[in-house]
Amino acid sequence: MRFFHADITFRWFRSVFSFVLLLLAAVELVILFFINSSLYSNVETYLDRRNEINTGLFGTLIRENQNDIYKAANSFMNSVRNDGNVRFEIYDKEGRNFLSSDGFTSRTVYDVSLAKGEKVITNDENTGERLMILNAPLRNSGGSVCGSIKYIVSLENVFNLQIVYTAVSLAAVIFVAFLVFLSGQYFIQSIVKPVNTIIDSAQRIAKGDFSIRTQKKYDDEIGKLSDAINNMAQELSKIDMLKNEFISSVSHELRTPLTAIRGWNETISTCDPETDGEVIKKGLSVIDAETDRLGRMIEELLDYSKIQSGRFTISKSKINLFTLLLDTLDIYSQKATSAGVEIVYDTPAFEPIVQGDPNRIKQVFINVLDNAVKHSPQNSKVEIYILKGAGSYSVVFKDHGSGIKKEELPFIKDRFYKGSSTKPGSGLGLSICDEIINLHGGTLDIDSAESEGTTVAITLPVTMGEQSKSL
């Protein structure tokens, strides 16, 4: 069982969960990309806005101070708002830093011509702190560059926010993956557990325990499989019971004629042909009848074996059902007379031509007629007539015998089924007849009521291209 479980889990990890992990990883990367872009974009937007305000203010001040950048810078420093997040430095035309927001100036000479409002991300040479720098030109009243202003923003807060957002998003992704894993395991267990139960049941059924039944929990594919296993067990149990009954019945049926044959053989062997002629004649008649009975039983068993192995075939040719019926009556009329049953038939006003195997259809006629005579009382009739339908012909056998119980009727064509009948037989005859008629594309229908007789209708399709002809 564990191998099955491991196999299902492995395949789930390989297909579903691996795909979910890849998808979550892609989502995490997209989230981090947008977070980083958003954080840096916010800093850049903030610097652009500060620069726009400051350069506008500086332009006003430099005009008021007759283009004196130093006076304008001092006035600017007194009037500008410093929020502590941005450090800025002011450079003159020669690139000297002469003023800064924190009061500390740099000795580094900066090429003012490089100040074009572009933003650069770099690390502080002394502290290693990550910085974003914006250099913007300062212009006099004539529009000429007279210096520059440099904005310096620390990106440490941005870096810290990156760590926080990354940790939060990664935790969310791990949590989602964990939920997917738990739901997947629950789903796998919901499949594995009932399937393992079904496997155990199937193995027990394979060993011959047909009483086992699986419990259906959900009305899904697993539930349908459980129903199928239960139905299979029920059918196998039924077949096993029928098989046992069949073996018992066949053993009895074989023993009876063999006993009769053996008994009469011993009797005949001790008879004097001159004085016991009638006894010998009767004995030979019984032996002949019982031998015929044994032959039919063996033929039924052989046909059943062919049906089971798929070797049961028919050889079709054009046949006249009425002619075939007359041949059957010629074979069976003597037996019917001996049983005290009169066979009555009507000659149809048409030629019932079909495509079929004459030997197999005659086998069906004999079997049905034998059942009708066997279950009919003495001095009764078996009526036979042929009906013409829409694209088919039906040969109908109607007796006035004991009939079939209502509860037994649905199973009367099942293999080995004999019901409450005590008449000789293997229980295979009608099942084989039904198979033969089905192979011909027809139907074998049985209608019966207890103590009122039985009607059997054998319906076969009309031969293609043939029309009924009046006799």
C-alpha cells in the first residue's frame, strides 16, 4: 500500500506541486521587482520634486542678488525647508563646494558641466552607505550655468524596506505553498485511502471471498469504482452460487441417465431374447432416450464453453423459418406424442425469409419446443405460429403448462438458472438460445404466468432486400 501511496505523492509533487512552486516563485520575483521599482521610483520622484521647487526658488533669488551666486545661495539656505532626509550641496561655477545643508563643505572640485539632472546610485567611500545622488545645474538671470546643486539621499531606509517587504512576501509565498501542500496531501489521502480499501477488497474477491463490500463515501469517480467493485462481487457471488448449483444439478442429471443405462444394460444382458423380447425392446428404448439426453447435455456444455472462450460462431445463409420449423417438428413430433402433448401450428401466408445459421436456429427451436412439451400436462397443446412485424419475423411458441413464477422470470435466461423447476436440465439451454438469437441480431422474449403457461417469441430481422412473398 505504501508503494502506491508514495507513487501517487511523487507524481503529485512532480506535476502539480512543482508547478505551483514555480508559479509562486515567479509571482515572488514579480512582487519583488515591483516593490524595488516602487521604492526607488518614490525616491526619484521625491528628488525631482525637491529639485523643481529649489531651482525655481534659486532662480528668483539669483535675480534679486544681481546674479551673485554666493549671496543667492545664502538667502536660499535661509529660506529653504530641510526635512533631514536630503542633504544638498551648492557648487560655484568653478566647481567648488561653498555651501551645504549640514554645514560641512567638501574639498572635492566638481565639474559643473556634468550637472544635467541625472540620478546616480553609488556607495559612500568612507561608510559604504548606499546613496542616490542628483546633480542639477543652477542658472543666472541670463540662463547661463553659474553653478550646481547636488542632492544626496541615503538609501538605507529603502534597503531596510526591501528586506521587510521581501521577508513578508516570501513568508506569504511559503504560507501559500504550505497550504497547497496540506490541501494536496488531504486530497491524495482522500483518493489513496478508499483506493487502498478497494485494492484490498479486490484481492479478497480474487481469492474467492465474494461477501466483501467496499464502503462508498463520495459520489465521484472513486465512488463509482466502489460501486463497480461491489457489483462485480455481487455478480461473482451470484455466478459462484449458480456454478455450485449447476455442478450439483449436472452431477445429478448425468448420474440419472447413466444409472438408467447401466441398470437396463444389466437387465438386458440377463434377458432371454426369445422370451423377454418386450423387456429388451423397452430397455433399448430407455437407453436410446437417455443417451440422447446425455448428448444434448454435452452439447450444451460444449456450447457454453465456446461462448465463454469467444469461439462460438454462426454461419449465415438465406433460410425459410417455416421450412426450418417443419424440419424441427419432424424431429420432435414423436417425443411430443409420447408425452401426450399435441403440437398445433399455423401455415403463414408469407415466406419468412431471414439470414441465419439453420443449424443454430433449429437448435433454438428444439430447445424451446422441448421446454414447452416438458412443462405441459398430458392432453394439452403447444401452439406455434409465425408473425410478421415491421422489418422482422417472430416465431411464437405457446404452451399451457405450469408457467414461471413472476419473481423468477427476470432470471430465466441467466446461465445455470433453473429456479424452482424440478424438471431435468442443466440450466444452460435458454441462455445459449438467447446468445444464438442475439448473434443473429434478434431477440428471445419470454412471457409467462404461474399455472397459465408460457409464451416464447423468437424474433429475427428480415433479410435485407427481401420482400415477403404470399404462398
